[in-house]
Amino acid sequence: MVLKELIEVIDLVDGPEGGRTSLKDYFLSKGLGPEEVCLTEVFGDKGKTTFIKLTIAGEKGRTGGGKTPTLGVIGRLGGLGARPHRLGLVSDADGALTALATAAYLAKMRLRGDHLTGDVIVATHLAPDSPIIPHDPVPFMGSLVSMEVMNRYEVDPAMEAILSIDTTRGNRVINQRGFAISPTVKEGYILRVSEDLLNLMEVVTGRMPVVFPLTTQDITPYGNGLYHLNSIMQPATATSAPVVGVAITSEVPIPGCATGATQIMDLEAVVRFVVEVAKAYGEGRCSFYDASEFKRLLSLYGPMNHLQTKGQNPENH
């Protein structure tokens, strides 16, 4: 069970400091080395946020000279809180909470002697005072820095496959509470849903898996004037690695800036899912996409990575 780590993380970040002064010591206490915990304060036009990157080295991972590929886990969000307009953690914080709790649990596993095969890199950011922005059907949380900056600090070149976790309650197209996964996105292509991820989701939830729909707009960069479901697939615009969105969902549309919306047992299931993916990916039991089919797509239709850019004449957007 990962509930203990979730409760600890929530307690650390639920306040005006957003965990900026306490998370490093917390992860060091879980057995991570100083070189495996990196916090970087970054200033944007609207304020500052603190990016946190955590590396949990595996027995045969790249950091130790091994050949096992590295999994990336990104907690996507605009902000943990909307101070001074709202007090407390907002719905949008759940992506960061699950990513941080995942890192804490994997670190505890390693400390106890249960080493993963491959490395896992977890990244998110800590912003307790982000702005509220208009969005249909309910308002979202904005970010204090641009999406380009967020991708620069969260999408590590060492990540060879990425799970992007984001609160995705502010819509009418996912009508179940819990979590859902996306089809795999790679270099502008929306690929078939990973059967391995579906299998792991069934095991973790004990239910039929839920897949959320993606449109072409959703996999293009922010700032091009197009509608996006939310920022869950934005990491896919900044990497050639396969990216799968892990959406924390609800039956009804809930504003990203709403407080009191965190359903801790839903998050607990997401953390368990990500932990199981981390185990299976490093052991070669979980593929995000079919490499031969992707090669066939490229030979038939050519590259689609222009969808990773803002397109032609971006100044007109």
C-alpha cells in the first residue's frame, strides 16, 4: 500500500511554502542521495515555481552503466494552490501529489532492498500560488512559467518512456471517477493503446480499464491558439520518447482551482499503477508501443513531428 507516502507528501506540500523547504530532507530520509534530489527555483513573468527532479537508480539502470531503459514519471499541473484566491491544495495539485508519492514509495522499496531493474526519473513542480485562468467548461489553474520552461525542466532527455500524470476533471468527455490512460503518443502520432498498460490497469483497479480520447489538438504545443483538453500531453511535444497520459478523473466537471476535491483513494490507485509500470518496464514486461509498427507508419506516411511545433506562421495565432 502506498497510502502512507501519499499522506506524508500531502502534509508536506499543503501550505504556503508548497513543500519547497521540506521535500529535500524528506527524500533524503527515504534513502535518496543528494545527487538524486534536485530542486531548481525558476522565475517567470508571473512569479516563481520550484522544479523538483528525483532519480531512483535501478540495479541495471543507465546511471550505473547498465542497459535497462529509463522510465520518466511527470506530475503535470499548473499549481498546487491558487493563493491568495483559494486556501489549501487545489484539484490541479493531484498530478504532483501522485508523482511525489510514487518517488517516495520507490525510494522506500530500494532502501529496504527491493531494487528496481531500471532507473526511474520523477519530475514535477511546486507552485502554491498559481493563477486561475478561464477554460470551458470550468476554470483551470494557470502556470507561473511558460510551457516551454516546464518541459525544459520536467522532460529529461534520459527518459525513454514517459507517464504524464495530470488531474483531468475539468471536462465532459471522461465520465468516470478514478483514472484513465491515453493512447501512446510519439513524435506527432497517436498510436494504439498499450496492451501491457491496459493489463496492469486491470490488475491494479480490479476493473475494466478506462481510456480517454485524444484529438490532434491535444498533442500540439500550448500557445498555438487551439483548444486542448488540458496539459497532460504537453510532454509529448518536447521528446521523441513515447508518452502516455495518466488522467485523474471524475464523473462531473470539477474546476482545477477547486479545493477539497482530492480523492485520496483514487490517487492511491494511480500511484500503485505507476509503481507497477516502473517494475514491469525495467524488467522488459511493459512496452508503450510497437516499434515495428511505428517504423511501418513512418515508411507509409512519413514523419508527423511537425505537430510537436506551433505550426506555420505562429505569430498569427
